Amino acid sequence: MATKAHLEFERDMVEVQDQIDKLLDVARKKGIDVSSELSALRNKLATLREEVYQNLSPIEQVQVARHPQRPYTLDYLERVFDDFLELHGDRAYRDDAAIVGGWARLDGDPVMVIGHQKGRDMKENLLRNFGMPHPEGYRKALRLMRMAEKFGRPVITLIDTPGAYPGIGAEKRGQAQAIALNLREMARLRVPSISVVVGEGGSGGALALGVTDRILILEHAIYSVISPEGCAAILWRSADHRDKAAAALKLTSTNLLGLGVVDEVVPEPPGGAHADWDATAEALKSALLTHLGQLRKMDSDERRRLRWAKYGEMGAWSEPE
């Protein structure tokens, strides 16, 4: 795991954790019993985590979703799935490292897993383009989805991106067209499909992997048409108003569940997913198995009908008479 990092509102928790680490170090070096002191500090830390993470503001939720120590797609592939076989390239231009995907087994059953991948350091982030795919990344994802359909296997996508890469080269190679094609083809898939927002769900770059039968979201992940900074720059002409924008965008898991955008919020351990990768992966695996079991009981026509109805209802609104 990467070098420890913490957010501003986690400062009190970090201080208590430092006390625990120092106490353990003293106990190891001097061979003394510190169990009672440790118990008190650990209880204090657990209480702090619960209090802080139950009262996060929308912009603090954004910070947690972007935490550099949150598990990424490859981390979930290691913990939730077995026998992952990565497949590369879009068969047209190149292999985009911001999208990873391939065959894997979920509780013994073969599935196609596709997800955004960020880097842990500058070198890897340059390779992965900070999790922002080019059009060839989305074309690779679509190629893998079509392969899954050919073999009758479910598609699972893990969403974690600030958005699709907006560079000139990406636009020249058809970024908008690549995203639009994914939206259309995912809506047509005849195999079960589940998407999970595990970190940032940014704009069309996220939606290009998100038109699925079921949409899940981790408790402290976010899903939005635009970043709070981008929204603030447009509405208030300054990114300094990102707190206000984050609240207005309704991008937290609780907001999204209430609006009917997502189907389930997957709980994270106290302190967020970055505090315990294994517990987060266990909760995610349980949710995936539950929803996949339900979807497999339906025939393909019923799944597609319900999928189309789901997205049709998201844009429905009415005016009071």
C-alpha cells in the first residue's frame, strides 16, 4: 500500500493512531505490557472514526472519494475475484492503461471485469493518465463487453475516474463518439451487467462504463455530471465555491440512492475504504453476488426491458398543476 496520507478532518484520528504506533514500539523494545493503554486508545480511535465519518459534508465526501489510498480496480481484482486474465488493446490504435479489463472468476463463475485504473505514484499516474481514459480505452472496454456477450458471461464494471481525457488528441480520435457508442451498446447487452462506483464517478467518462442493469456505489464514493471545482468555475466563476457546488450537485451516495440513480449503497468500514481494503472488498463481493444472483434469474428480454425503463425514468419530471 502507498505511503500513509491523511485528510485535514482526519487529523485527530491520525494523532491517536500515532500514539498507538509509538506505544506498540515501546512495548516491543522494552518488553512491557501495554494492553490496557492500547485498548483505551483503540476504543478512542474507533469512536473518532465513527463520529467523523458519519458527519462528513459533501465536499469532505469528495475528498474521501479521491483519497490516494483508496483501493483501485486492480486492488479489487486481487481481493474480490480470482484468476484474473488481463486483455489488452482496442484492436485499432493502442492499449490505454487507464482502463483495465479481462476475464476473472467471481465465486468460481467466469465474468468479464472492466474498470478505470489510477496510479499510486507520479510514474504510474502518467502511465494511467490519472485514470482518465482516451477513446481507445473506451473502445477496449466495448470490445471486452462484446466478447462477454459472445460467450454469455456477465459484465462487471468498476468506475473511478475524474472524467474522460479532454485533450486535443483524444478529441481528434473521437472521444465523444467512443463514449456515445458505449452508452448505446451497454443498453443493448443481453448478458447481466453491474457497475460499481468505487471512487470518483466523473461525467461521461464514468457513464461510459455505467449503463448497466444495476448500479452500486460505495458509501463514500461520488457520482456526478461534473466535478465540484468545474461546477463552481461555471456558476460562480471561481473554484473557491466548490463546497457550495458539492452540496448543490447531490453527488453523495445517500443523495444518489434517494434520487434513484443508484440501486444500493455498499457500506465502507469505519474510516473509509482506504482504512481497510479487505473489509471493503468483502462487502463489495457480497453485494455483487446478491445482485448477480437476482439478474441471472431473469431472461435477457426482461433484463433489457427493466434496464431501459430504469434510465428512462431517471430523466422523468412533472410540473405541479
